[in-house]
Amino acid sequence: MVDNNQKIDQMVEDQLRHHHRENINDKERMMLRIRNVLNLVFMILAVVGAVVYIKFDLETGGWIIGTAVVIKTFEVAIRLFKV
């Protein structure tokens, strides 16, 4: 029983270490920053687009939301293809 608990503890520690971002190189760090900026722009445009769509103009709001979707698509492509 004690041996199994030690194995489980070791597995948990390994997983925690695996998700730690200390050992990433400069390219990965730069890509992470770019992805974060793209996500931020996406969120801002999505909220602004939704407000414009609901309160003011359907067409303009649609274009803003569409632009947000294109930006999110770029971010997802960077994540999936690990550019």
C-alpha cells in the first residue's frame, strides 16, 4: 500500500513538473507572447463587436466579430502547428 502511494505521489510530482513553463526556449516564449496578445485582441474585439451588434448596427458588429474570429483562427493555427 505504501509503495503504491509513493508511486502515485511521484506521478503527481512528475505531472506538475511537466506543466511548469520554466524550461521553454526563446522561440516558445515569443510564440506564447504572440498567442497571448492575439487572444487579448480577440476577446476585446468579440466584446466590442457584440455590443455594437446588439446596441447599434448589425452589419458593423458582424464585421467586428468576423475580424475577431479571423484573429482567433491565427492564434489556433499557431498553437496547433507550433510555428
